[in-house]
Amino acid sequence: MQPGEAFTELGQLVIGSQPLTQVLSRVAELAKACVPGAEEVSVTLLEGDSGARSAAFTGDLAVHLDERQYESGFGPCLDAAETGQTVRIDDTAHESVYPDFAAVAARRGVRSTVSVGMPVPQRILGGLNVYRFDGQVMDSDSVHLLEVFAGYAAVAVANHSLHASSVALSAHLQTAMQSRAVIEQAKGVVMAELHCTAEEAFQHMALRSQRTHRKLRDIAQDVVDQL
């Protein structure tokens, strides 16, 4: 299937009345079919105090690797979902920011991963994750295509949220927005202090999160509180 055909189908799904799990499952299936190198795909959703869950996945390995991150509270899919950034591990055998997760993935034959935050204006609700088994690194065109799929997933989640409890939805979105605002502010502080790029600032905080076994948003809050 060509990407254009996939997007036409997704456009019809996300504005219709299909159940959210069905739409997200189709997003994952089409991403696997259309994005070069996407051998296993999953969709992570953040659900406030309930934590994270894989709402859709194309295989058991994808959900297993997702759940390892949920259990530990650390990993690229969680950081992508929370910050809205694209987080890559180009070589699981030589990974310094997420070494524990990379070691688990490498033992299962995964050579590289890409996690893309799902963009909803001023909100971060989840992410789209890709696991790859060959030694090739996903190129920029493929990553961009994956980000487009993540956008469709975000629309589906946003549409579904309109029918959710207004109280629960409001609390969830407020938490998500606050977390992202703090992380973005902390990135700015780190960029100024270390004279580095936004991506390097993010990696600096993510590495600190891994080493101290604390949430990325808590590390960001520490950075902001030190101002």
C-alpha cells in the first residue's frame, strides 16, 4: 500500500465513529506496511494517574518492549509520549542514554528503535513506536512519514477524548500540558548553561533521568527550580 492510500483510509477512520482501539490498531498496521524499516509498531497512550499502556501493537515483541519501559518508568517511548519529541536509538548495542532498555531490546534481536510523540496542540497524549531488526538506521524521510502517522493517531485520540468524561479529561490534559511546559523550560535552561542544541539538552536530561531512576518531568522540574 502506498502512503497516500493509507492516509485516505485513516482520514475516513479518524473522523468516523470507529472505536479508538480499532483506529489505533489500523494506524499501527498501516505504519508497519508503509514506513520502510518498521518491522514492529505500537501505540503508547498516557492516561494520567493510570500510567501508560500500549493501546495498539502489531506483534507481541512490540508490546513486550513497551511494557518493560512502563514497568521501569523509563524509556524512549515514554519520553517521546511525554515530550512530543522524536526519540531514536540507532544502535541498541551501543546506547548511552537508555542503556537498560537497549540491552533488553538487543537481546530480543532489535537493532534500532524510533518513538514519535503524537502531536495535539498544546497537549501530549502518547506516541508511535517502531522496532527494527536489521542493522539499518531509519532515514529522515521514513521518520517524517512515521510522524505523519503519529499525527493521524493523535487526531483519533483527540476525537475520542471529546466523548470522555469532561472532568477526567480536563485533569489529564492539564497534567500533560504542565509536564510539557516544564520540560520545554528546562531544555531552554540546559541549552543556555551547556551551550548545546535542543536535542542535546533533551538527551542530557534523559540520561540524568535514567541514571537517577527518576521521571523525566521530575528532572526537568529540578532544573527549573534551581533558577
